[in-house]
Amino acid sequence: MQILAVVTVLAVAAWALWCTRQLRRHRRWLDGAADPVLLVERNGRIRFANRQLCQLLDLPAAQVRRLRLEQIVLPDSDGYGPVWATLFSRHSRFVGSLGLRQVRYRAGLERMVIDAAALPEDALVLLTLRPPSRQNTDQPHHYLAQKLLQTAEADAGIGSWVLQMASGRLDWSREVHRIFGTDPATFRATESAYFERVHPADRARVRAELDAKMALQQPFDIEYRIIRPDGDIRDLLERNHIHCLPDGTIDHLWGTVIDMTQHKQLQRQLQLAQLAVEHSSEAVAIADGDMRWLYVNPALCRIAGRDEAALLAAPPSFLLPGADTALRGRDLLSLLGERHHWQGELRIARRGSMPLPVLASVSRVQDTGGGAETVWVFTDISRIKESERQLQSLAFFDGLTGLANRTLFNEQLERALQASRAAGTPLALVFADLNGFKQVNDRLGHQAGDEVLCRIATRLSRAVRSGDLVGRWGGDEFAILLPACGDAAAQAALLQRLQQAVSITCPQPAAAPLAVGASFGVACFHGDALTATALLAQADQAMYRAKSQGGGAVWLHDGQGLQPFAATAGSEAASGQPAAL
Ligand SMILES: Nc1nc2c(ncn2[C@@H]2O[C@H](COP(=O)(O)OP(=O)(O)OP(=O)(O)O)[C@@H](O)[C@H]2O)c(=O)[nH]1
């Protein structure tokens, strides 16, 4: 028995010695720590307080050791109880943060973050108290940090908050109060007060989202609206972080909140603007400073007959010069370097069809990054162009034969006379009046007469050289302008070709074919003072003289008088001396 008692005493002494050594080892290390540290037995008895903790409490180490943990870390009004014993005994190996706790120290009470680590071999718990976050003039660096945080929050428009799950206590930063429109001096933030401010239409969703996402214990974002006391509705984005105790229960939520109202309004405006551009019937494109396409809308894809990707990769050369501008897309860039806007006609090259005429409006804009972009709006003017073409055709061309009408012919004659005068080259004007045409109408009908007029028009156009002009003067009369009429042989050959062109026959049932020919009158301009009107009158006189001679005669007015033209010598009813132009 005695031996047993001695062995037991020795064992206890050895264990006590081992513990003391361990403690001494810890003590040296813990005194060197920057933060206040406690070594606590699992029943809450304090075994060791480091130098920083003694300074914080302003008590000698021996006196601190006589305290119990709950005398330093208080059960506070939020309902934290002295749960240490329970917590420590349940989790023999936990390491983690116990969150914010009320700590009594020499100047009063302070909330501090407490980290805990169980030391299983000693059955001790190591508690580290991290500095308070509230303004404390005794600790100027904390005060400064707090000030800095407030300034940063105000500058960024981001508020921060902490929600204690057990008590429902909610701490809002000044910026959160500003966002919610509440007065920090009078408004006491609680979970329920917060929910009262959430827009009723969003409340149930926010509650459900919070519950669902908190269960995942991952940071999460949530968007909702609030109604401020002045009735103003704001859009908020809230970022949530979850802090769990070592046993897995959620201790507190903390996070940030930002007023997104302005951002959302801007976003909505942008969406509307985008919708307008996307659904616009006008083709819209944006190019960078190097004329690379950054954006093309569906209308442009449609009219260009290419998809978006192909258009974005397309070189600016798919913009061709328009009818009234020699500029290509790229040329416009240098033009826009001098001014901010340009408007004019271009054509858009299209795959598999003719280029599309467009009215292009280009504006140079400065983006927020300092880069210069060009915004292009293209309006399809193909219908306008077609109408213009038709109007022009009606105004200048004969509707039946497609030849130049009298207006265009006169215009061209004036130009040709000017050129001829300037170059000192002769010019000839020929009038042709059909013979035997009336009987085509009378015998075969008006439509057959039309066909004859068209056939002769085509044949005359083929008979002349490029640069010559055939016009329909009216009824069955044609006018031919020969700006460079060449030598006598060339003139004779040309007149012969004209005679052949007008000589056609029209078969008729049970009767001999009807023959159509023409009488020709020719006038010549030799760079003299002769006007277009005078030249026309001379050709007319010559033509009437030829007509009066009958058959297919060709008469010339040489400026002095009338005489038969040389090429007709020996042909139909020529009389008098043949002459050249
Ligand atoms: N089918 C058709 N006939 C036309 C058109 N314009 C004029 N005419 C007809 O052309 C004929 C011209 O008459 P004329 O000059 O006497 O015809 P012609 O038979 O060649 O007689 P001469 O000139 O006297 O040799 C008239 O019958 C007009 O009605 C037209 O656009 N189409």
C-alpha cells in the first residue's frame, strides 16, 4: 500500500514538474507575442496571462491569474454567456475565431476579436485577444484606422455592417446609414429594422436568398431595393461574408453594401440605347481610329448581306465611293481629322448583288478612355436613287426608244460645240425623217409602228461610233450628233451606215412588204460663230430639201447654201452636185 502511495505521489510530482516545464516554455514564447494572450483551463480558470494582457488590464500577472475568464471576457447585453466550459469541453481540438467579445480592461469595456486554440496535451486553451476596432483615443493607430475606413467608405460609397446572429444586433457604418437615409444618432439598426426598410416586393425573396445562401456558408451577393424614410427607392448590392464558430454554427455575418441606383439607371439607359440601335432600321456601325469595325448593328448586316463576324472583320473598303463623292471609307478618316461630322453618299459593297447606295453620316466621338471612335449611320437610299434615275430618264430620254430626247440632245449639242470650238475640230449634225412610216401605222397598227421606231433607234445607235449621239427629235424624226466627223471618206461611210440603219422592210400578210427609209439633212460646224440653234436650223433645212427630193436623199447645208451630199450620188433620187461635209 505504502509503495503504491509513494509511486502515486512520485507520478503526480513528475506530471506537475512536466506541466510546469511546459508552461514555462509557453510563457517565454507568449510574452514575446504582440497581442494579449491567455492560457485558460477548460473550466475557465486562468493559468497564464502574457505581459500584453496584464498591461491591457493594468493588473499584475498574479492578480490576473486569480480571475476567471468570464471576469475578463464578459457575458454582454447581446446575450453572450459564459459558454467557455461547454465550448472547450465539447471541442477538444478546435482552432478558430470566437468572434467579437466584450473585454473588460483598465479603461472600461471594449469589443475584441478572440481567437482560440485548444492545446490538448495540457488540457489548456490558448486565447488571443485582437485589438478593438472602435475609436479609442488611448490607441491612436486604431482611431486612425477607423477614420481611414470611414473616409474610404464615404469616398467609395460602400458601407460595411456586422450582424450578430445570436442577438440580432446589427452594426452599421456611417456609410450604410447614409445609404439607408437613417441618422446614426437616433436609428438603432437591428435585423428587423433592416428588413422593414427592404422594399416589400423584395422582402420575401431577400429572406429566402439569405437563408439559402447562409446554409452554404460561402460568401454571396444579393441585390434588392430599399425604401428610404423620404420615400426614395434605391437599388442596393449587398455582399455577405459568413463567420462560423468552431462548432459550425454561424456567429456573425459581415459585409458591405453599395448603392447601385445610379449605376442601374445608367445600365437601363444603356440597355434602351442598345435596344434602339439593335432594332433600328438604319444601319449603324462604330469604328476605331484605325477604321477597324468595333460594332455593327443587325440592319447593317442585313443590307450588306453578311453576318456580324464577317462585317467586323471586313476592311473599310467595303464602303465604296458614292455617286456624288470620290471618298472611300478610309479617306473619310483624314477628313474627320479636321472636322467632327461628315455626311454624303457612299455605296456598300454587297455579296452577290450590286452595291447599295447609302447616305452616310459619320461623327467623330471621344470615348471615356481618350480614344477617338467614329459612329456611322447609313440610310438606304436605293429607292430614292431609283426614283431619281427614273425621273432623270423621263426628263432626258425618250420613253419609247430609250434614245436621248430633245432636251438632252440640245444639252449635248451645246457641250459638243464648245469642245469643238476649243479644239478647232469640225462637228456634224444629221437630221433623219423616216419615209413610208405612216403606212406601217396605218396598215400594221400603231404597235408595229412603235416596234419599227425601236428597231431603227437600235440600228442607228449601232451604226454610229462611240462618242456620237443618236437622239429622237420627235415623231419619226431622229437627230445624230457627230462630234469628230473625220475626213470625207469617213463621213461618206458613216452616212451610208446611217442610210442602211433606217432602211428596213415590214412584212404584211398577203401583200408586198412595206419599205421604210429616211431622208437626211446634214449641217456642219467648222469652229465658227455658228450657234446650236443656227446649226439645227441648217440641218432642218437640208433635211426638208432631201425630203422634197423624195426617196432616201441626203442634203448638206454647208453654211452658204444647200447641196446634195456626196455619199448619196447615184443612190435614191439624188440631184445636183454631190458634196462632202
Ligand atoms: N407608232 C407610232 N407612230 C408615231 C409615233 N410618233 C409619230 N407617229 C406617227 O408617225 C407618222 C409620221 O407621219 P409622216 O411623217 O407623214 O409619216 P411618213 O409615212 O413617214 O410620211 P412622210 O414623212 O411624209 O414621208 C404619223 O402617222 C404619226 O402619227 C410613235 O411614237 N409611234
